[in-house]
Amino acid sequence: MGELVPTAADGFAIAMLGTIFLSWSVLLLLFWTMRRQAAKRDPQVDALLEEIEASEPPCPTPPAPPKRQTWERNPDWWKS
């Protein structure tokens, strides 16, 4: 029977597979934790955020540009 002799390449491949598995495990654990924390969100915080949003004054409209005198050039005269 033939013997299976592990080589350095086999060790490297196994180490890389372990590293990839560990990386995916960390990412999945991170996403799972984020999802769990989002599910535990306090409804009072949502109500407070909505109240703050409703109480904010509307954005003021910018003032109209001043009227030009008949002798003044268009501000973009150099573009044409």
C-alpha cells in the first residue's frame, strides 16, 4: 500500500483553509451580534428620535440673488 506523506504544500493549504474558516467565522459572528443588538432596540429611543425630528424647524430658503444694475456684466461673462 502507498503511504500518504504530507508535504509542505499540504501544510500550507491546510493552514490557509483554517485561516479562511476563521475569517468567515469572525465575520458571521459580527453580523449575528449586530442583528441581535438591532432586534433589542428600545422603542422609547425610536419615539424620542421621531419627536426630535418633528420639532426641528424647516430649513430656511436661501435669499434671492441681488438684482443687477443695467450696466453690470453677467457674473459668468468669461465662460461664454
